[in-house]
Amino acid sequence: MPKDPTRRLAWAVTLSALVGFVVLAAVVVPWRWLPDLGTWTAVAPGDLFPAHRLDQLDAFSGQQRLLRWLGIGIGLGWALILGLTDWGARLIGILPSRFRLLSAVAVLCLLGQIVVLPFGWLSYRNAVAVGLSNQSIASWWQDQGVDWLVTTVMTAIGVGAIVLLARRLPRTWPVWGAVAAMVMVMAGSFAYPVVIEPLFNTFTPLRDQSLRHDITQIADREGVHVDEVLVADASRRTTALNAYVSGFGSTRRVVLYDTLLDSIPRAQIDVVVAHELAHARHRDVVTMTALAALGSAMGVGLLALLLGPNGRLLRRSGARAVADVAVIPVVMALMAAGAFVSAPAQNLISRAVEARADVGSLTATHAYDAFTAMQVQLCDRAWADPDPPAWSQWWLGSHPTAVQRVGMADYLRERAARP
């Protein structure tokens, strides 16, 4: 065991957060309902779409998938170049000394967004070409600006906390950094619906009293108290269908896209609502936030181990210590690398949670045909591949595939019909 007290604390933080993450995931994640490990089989894509439509979906989603992976690869590569060489430190060195930390994060976030911008632009143009996006060019650029601003502020808070804690508490900063990271994740998830989401969409209360009555009845069957059901003006950007639950406690709300309300039968809306209410019943937002908080604490511990005073990464980055503002590029690079490496585990958990919500929806509504029709609609309207490549689904898929979800519904229908 190393003698350096800071390193010992870093090991303690890392291992404690890892154990906490594994235990919590083992207890609260519904592994039994994970489609990848289930007892049912996925349907064939041809059972959902005719051959010509499958060809269209495959061609479009393949292009978008390639652009997404190129963006991920180029963005991560750029971050590593700036962080694992002294280029990032040199860039920070030419910035004005006043507010250097904030300006450094702002410049690095801007450069990071610029290098992936061509892929985002091509993806946007592809979506416009097929009618998936109806967003104007001006609105798209506005979103890029808002996204840069939000990313800059959130990154500056996180990275700034690490630098300032390392400066004020050089021996124990990994512990306090882990605590700060967990608090920020929990606070961010709580505040996100009321602080960040309104920057991108306008939300109004659901006015359809008949639908509200249906939602109340479904909520009663699922044992959920519905605080607020909101409608997002998604139609000014997309024709895709979606709904989600965000926040917890006093900020929890169920959000429906206006595209969902304007174009599909009530029975299909009901299964979507029942899915989101199942998330609320199982407190999935709290679960995912708690796991993210433990993951961020583990990340702080690993960061302290990798950026020790005698570490190669710190020397290569051109920073003198973690308390040096010049450390920001390497910290951001390691954060980006950590997010990429941990994506399969995060999405594995997410798919399990989403599968349980599907089961909750079908249990509450018994609307198997509507559920299947809804999965077809979701794919069709989003121009999504109902059966994407396994490697990409494993790394980036946050939901079970459409063929898995319909296969699960068929299995549950057959099980319910058994005497």
C-alpha cells in the first residue's frame, strides 16, 4: 500500500465508490427483465416492416450511426491530444489571467464542439432530408450555442471544484472532491427539469381532460401519484415520438411530446404513459442518479490516482499539480475517456430499467397490440433501425431494440393466456 496519504485516500475513495456502485446495482437494477438475458426471443425485423421500408431504415440509420461514431471518435481523440500533451496547457497559458479557469473551460468546450460540428451538421441535414427534422437552420445553430453554454457552465463547476479543492485541501482533496461530485450529480438531476430543459423546449400543462383522466386511471393501477403531466413543443424540431420522466421529489414530471398527442391512437398513447409511470413507480430517476453519483465519486478517485504528483500524465500535460489551472485539459480528457469507457455499463443498466418499464406498461394496460404498434411507430417516425448491429447496441443502446421489445410483449401475451 502506498505511503502517500493522498494516494491512500484516492484508493479508498475509488474502491469504496466501486463497492457501493456494484452493491446498489445488484440490489436495485432489474436484471431479471433484461432482454439480453431473458427467456424470450426477439421477433424478426420483417415481422414489423416490409422489405423496402427496412432497406430505407437501415440506410438512414447506418449513415447516422457512422456520423455518431465518427463524432465520438474525433471528439475523444481531440480531447486526448489536448490533455495528454502540453498543447492544452500552452493554450491556457495565453489566456488572460483574470477568470482563467472559466475562460479555459469555455475555450476547450468550444473547440471540442467545433471539431465534431461537421458530423452533427450532416446528421441534422440527413434528418431534414427525410422529414425527421423540421427545425430551421437558425434554430439548430441556436441549440448549438445553448448546448455550448450549458456544457461550459456544468464543466466549469465540476472541474473548478476539483482544482479549488486540490488548492485548498491538498492532502484530502480526493475525499472532498468525491463528496462534491456526488452532491453535484444529485443536485443536477433534481434541478435539470426546471433549469436546463426549459432552455430547449417550452412546456405546458396537458389540457386534454379525457387523456388526463386516462393517465389518472393508469397511475392508480400502478400505484403512482401524478404530480404533473406536461407537453413539450417538440414538433418545432422533430416529427419523432417520445415521452420521458425527469427530476425527482418536487421536480418530478411526466413529459409527453406534442407529436405523440397529435398523431397516434389513444391506446398507443396509454402504453407510452404507462411506461413512463412505471419509471416513476420504481423511482428509476433516483436509482440512475444515485448510480451516476457513485460513478462520479469513483471517477474522482481514479483521477487522483492518475494525476498523482509523480504521474506521467501530469508531467505530459504541462501542469505542475492538480491545483494548477493548466490541469484542466487533462482532467477534461480523462472525463471524456471515462464517459466513453463506462458507456456500455451505463447503457446495460438503462436497458434493464427500460425493459422493466415496458413490463409495467403491459401489466397495467394489457394492450399488447397497441404496444407492438407503438414500437413500430417509434421506429418508423424516428427512422430508427429496429435491429441495429449488436456491437453498437451494446455500447450505445440505452433501450432494448424494437425487435426485442415486441418479442417481450409476445412472450408476456402468451404467458398471460396460459391457464
